Amino acid sequence: QALRTDLALTADQQEKLRAIVMSHRTEIAAAATPVVDKGRALRAAIAASPEDDAAIRAAGEDFGKSVGDAGVLAAKIRAEARAVLTPDQNQKLDDFHKATDDQVDKLLKELGTP
């Protein structure tokens, strides 16, 4: 919500972004379904008793592939969406992602990760 407010999208931008997402809705569903299914399979492999390291790794690899496939689509949609934004809005989006990365890095450091 905060990001949406910070971007201050115009009505025209909102409609264009909605149209971009809607134009890819079938592709999004096709990419998201395996991510959800493979994520559930990974969670089930992790919860299995007794633990099976090979099964967990195999499920993780399947999940990773589906995430990668979805990422390819996300990059395509991202490029279309960013073309709708102003340079200032794109910078705010970049700043948001950097702040998120910084928060994760801080948490990892607090956990003792070098």
C-alpha cells in the first residue's frame, strides 16, 4: 500500500498497468500454477517423516525451475509496466526494492551471516 501511495499513479497509468496485467493473465496463471504446486510439494517433502534429503533437494530443484520460469515472464511484464511509469516513479520503485534488500541484509547480519 505504501508503495502504491508513493508512486502516485495517475488514473491513466493505473488503467495501462491493469491492461498490461490483463493481457498476460493466461500466462501469469500458467506460470503461477507450477510455482504453487511445486512449492506445496517442497513443503510436503520437508514435512515428511522420516526425512529424505534427496527428495527434499529434488523438490527444491523443481520449485526453483518453476520460479525461474515465472521470473522470465515477470521480467517481460516488468519491462512493459516500467514503460508506463515516469523516471521519478521508476526511481521510487528501485528505491523500494533496494530498501527491501537492505532490510533482508540487516536481518541476515543479525542472524550471524557474514
